[in-house]
Amino acid sequence: MVTRVRHRSNRVAALLAIILGLFGAHQFYIGKVKAGLIRIGVLVVAALLTNLTHNYLPMSIVAIICCIEGIVYALMGDERFNTKFVNHGAAAPTDGKTGGRRTADYVICALAVVLMCAYGGIALQPLDTTVPEQTPVPVQDPTPAPATNEDPEPEPEPELGDMTATFIDVGQGDSTLVELPDGKVMLVDAGEASASQNVLDALDAADVGAIDYLVATHPHADHIGGMEAVLAAYDVDEIWMPDVSETTQTYEGFLDAVEAENCTVRQTVAGESVTGDDDGYDIDVLSPPADMESDDMNRWSAIIRVTYGDTSLLLTGDADASQIVEANPGHVDVFKASHHGSETGTNAEVMAATMPDAVVMSYAEGNDYGHPDQSVLDAVNASGAKAYSTAANGNVSMVSDGRTVTVTPDHDGTITAGESAEERAQREAQEQAQREAEEQARIQAEQQAAQQQAQQQAASPQDDMVVITQTGEKYHRPDCRTLRRSKNTQTVTRAEAEARGLGPCGVCNP
């Protein structure tokens, strides 16, 4: 610490002293060049001494003497003009020259007096100095202090709250809202443009006023489509994105919105850190590497690890499984499955490299890409991690206090493997073919039954038909004479009559 002393510039005072001294350099005027040069030389030396010693006394004496000398000569006249008018008291010439000269002398004298007053007001101020505060030197006690096992008191850490990550249900896309422990906000991706309202609703529900970090993992529309709406609705401090571009209308619109926001743009490159060293948490970019070269936009995806205390979260965009393993993220509590749960983004190797307690997949139910793949569900289940998805559970929230993590879905649901549009078309074609085959088999069976019945009827002789009476115990030929006395008769087959327990008539012998 230093204490500032009230001061004026010594250089200004020295400059004014030189000007004052020049008023005394009248020797030039009267033709005594050597005497004039000596006076100016004395002034310059006095000015240098003033700057070196911070002592105005030599400068002041020389300047005042020279100035007074000049004033006296200006008032008394000099030998270049007719001094006898002054010495003998004669009247001055009236040609106007002497009168004008005397007026100029008076003006110069008045100006010299003003400069002398200004010089005195500046030169008499304290010099420009800084005085360090005296710090008492501690006297060491010759008696050694007793040993202690107590650690020095740690510096107080910044006050931090919980960290919350919300995996927003944006259908077939990605969007994750991270509310950091110090109150800052990071939004990673924003889904398709058609789902932008879902993102805005989530931001509004979290009472977000501004976004500190907006991360576009890669240029695909299902990740950046909703960012135009976000940039229009919220102030954004920093935008993080990979150094790659795509010639799509969605990406061009995103770039226009970024330019209009006029915010800082930084590249997502492995080794970069989004936050500072003293924030109390870390947001590290693990991929893509600085030497990335690929036409596959998914491989440019930013892999971001958020660490708070003993807890962590890994966001992966649509990165390949091999990239995640190479990034060496280590154990994380919550892992956002890459590429919506596709087999290219998540497998057994990824689960072994991250060892998560919970896995969240973001996709739309019945999507045309077959997300999530059955192999991914098998890998997650084999690792022992709990699986969640936005399709089955809606928004999924993670809350960390730096020690423990709690994951809460909006609602319960069952996660089932998806099928691609091609697989769905094949399945539907197979089901249609099966229905048609079953219908054809039914028709054929009915036709065969009808044919068999017709054949049986054609093969049965006409005399197999017999007549029975309502109360009789015999069956008869239609022309049996005994039937003349019967009014209620019925024609049936011989087999049916026998099934009723009737026997043949002894008269007509049917």
C-alpha cells in the first residue's frame, strides 16, 4: 500500500521558471549575446537540478532575479533607445515609436508578474512523491512455538448451490439445460426448429433470465434447429461450437442469429475449459481434437464433461462410440447416450469407459431411425446402469449437491427398442403377407369342406332316404302301404333313423 501526497508537476514549475527567466534575457535585445547565452544556460542547469533534486530553490532564485531584471529594464528604458530622455528627464519623442514601445514594455511587465504569481502557486506545492506505509517488522520470538497438528484454516470457497441438468423432451433431437452451482446457465443444443417451444418452456420453467454458455455440439438440424428461437428470446454471453460448417438452410439461419446477437464465439476443441479455475466446478471439452478432419458431421460433435464436487455429467452430441472411448472421460454419474441411443454411439466399450449410474437417451417414439437400438439397451442393462429416455419418461432431471446425484423423470414409462423405417416396412410387409396367407388358407378350407359335402351327397343313393312317423318305432320306404294311416311323417336318412333307435319296417323292408 502507498499513500499519495498532494502534488503538482515539478516539470510544469520548471518550464514556467524557464519562461520567467527568458524575460530577463534582455541581453540579447541590447546586443550582448554572450551574456544572454550565459543566463539561459544557468536557467537550463537550474531546471535540471530541480528535476533531479526535487528542490525548487535554485530554479526559483535564478528565475525571479532574471525576471525582475527584465522588468526593471523594461520600465527604466534601455541603451538602444534614446536613454537621455529618461536620464535627463527630457520629454520622450513624439513620433509614436517610443510611446508604442513603452506600452509594450508595460504589457510585458504585467505578463511577467502574472507568470511569477502562477509559478509561485505551483512551485510552493508539495512535490510529486509517494510515501510507502510503514509496516512494522515483526520481532521473532527466540522461543520456538509449540508444534501443532492443526492444518492452516482454508480459504473460504465461493457459495455454491445445487447443479441441475434437465434433458428436455424435444422429440427426435437433443437439448440439455444445465443450471450451474453458481447460478450460471448452460444450454447444450436446442433440438429441431419444430421443438423450439419445448426448449423455451423449459427455460421459462427454470426462471432463466440469460444464458451464459450456449453450446452447439455440431451443425445437424436436430441439435441446432431451435437455437434461432433461443437467441431471439435470450441474451447469450458465449457460444461454443466446432470449427466446421454445413451448407444447410438451418445452419445458415443459426449463423445469422449468432451474428445478430453479437456475442463471443469460441471453438469446442479438446483441452478447452468453458469455466475458470475458481468457479468451484469444471466444464471441460474432451472432443473433437484440434486436428479433426472428417466429412461426417457427427464426428465433430463436442463431448463435454461437467464436474461438480464428486459428481459428473457427460454430454456427447452424436459422437461415435470410438471417440467417446478415446476421450477417456472416466466414471460419470449420468451419461447422455450418444446419437439418440444408436448402435454407432453407445456400446459395451462406452459403458465400460464411463461406468455410469444412469443413462439418458433422447429420441422420439416410433422414429424412422430405429432408436434406440436393442444392442444399446442390452449394453446399458448389462452395465447395471438405470436407463431413462425422453420418449418414455418425458423431461428427465438430474440434481447434484456435489456429493450425491438424484435422477427424476417426469413420469414412468417403458423403454422399447426402435425399428428403422426399412425394418418397419419389412415387418409390415411380412405381416400383410401372413394375413393374406391366412385368409387364403381359410378360403381353401371352406371350399374343400363344401366339395366334400357335395361329394358325400352325390355318393349317397336315393333309397337311403326313409320315412318315419311321429310315434312309430320303424322307418319305411316312401311308398310303404302302412304309411297310409299316418298323417305326421318325416323324411330322414337311414343313418339318422337308425341313430334314433328305429328299425326297418317288416312290410316294405327299406
